[in-house]
Amino acid sequence: MPRTKEQYEAMRMATREKIQSAAIKLFTQKGFSATSVQDIANKAQVSTGLMYRHYKSKDHLFNELVNVAATGLKENVEMFQSDASPTEIIQRLTLEILNDLNKNEQFSEFLMLMNQASTMENPPPEVKFLNEQSEAMLNQLAILIKKGQTLGQFKDGDEKEMAFFYLATLQGLTNIRLTMKERFISPNPKIVMAFLMKEANDDGNQTSE
């Protein structure tokens, strides 16, 4: 029985995901320059011809991965700008990241790869856009923290410093996840957010320590 259009599309997407997963691992472990198209094809268990049907070059593949990351950062910026409670936003983001770190090693590899990309000399437009979105996320996070302080949800402090500390904490956990692998223990989200969140009294009101 001939395959349907939907089946072909599912097969195409599955192949692209295999290629992307292989590239993320190799780019992180060996570096972009030291990784060849043949390396990626071998890791993904596809022919180089099939890989070239999906990506015309190693750079094309890398730039697509960068675009995925930049889009994710842009979505975070939009979430920070939403009307949702600052507490809800921080809790949601923290829980999502910790869950991804805990169950998916590729997530930490992907984040590490994007950090490496952000420091490239003479970066391509895709990396420049990634860096712009990273800066925008930091700025909007600081604005969100300030909003939370005004509403009495977050502890007092310099909002920019607290935004840096929050992101640095998540980055540190990413590094440890790569090093510890299956021995990694994801901390409780409350521990990660303790520097920021005010505690609630028995009557439900927020109080700082």
C-alpha cells in the first residue's frame, strides 16, 4: 500500500530530528569546525546524500539550530511581557527548564552549543539575532522582576543583578547536567527561586525574610 502524504512528512521530520540530534551532540563534543558532514551522517545513521537533501551544508544545519534557539528566547520575551503574574511566569519557566534538564541530556547539550555560538567572532546573521534575543530576554526578565517587587511578590534588590543571578544559576545547572549525566539530580524549583520569592505568611500575605 503506497504511503500517504502525511506518512512521508512524518518520515521527513523524523530524519531531520535524527540529523539535528546528531549535530547537537557532535558540535558540543568536538566543536563545529572539527565536525564533518560525514561525522553527522554517521552519527544519525543516514547517508550523506540523504543529509544533503535536508541541509545543503553544515552551516545551513547549524544556522537552523540557532534559529530554533532564537525563536525560543523570543517566546520567553513575549511570556515575560504578558499580563500573567510575575510569580507564575518565573515558576513556569523554572519548572520547564528543570524538567527538560532532568529528562533530556540533549537539552543541556543544545543550551551549551548556543552559548558557544553566542561568542563566535564575525557571527552570521542568525547568531546575531540569537544574541539580540538573549539580550532582550535579560532586559525583560529584569523588568519582570521589578514588576514582581512592586507587587510585593519578589524580594527587594537590584533587578538587573537578580536577573543575571537567575540565568547564571540555570546555566550552572546546565553545565553540571553535562558533566554528571545520569548522576545529575535536579533541584527543587523552590531552591532555585528562593533568592527571589517572598515567603507567604499563614494568612497568605507575602513577606521577605
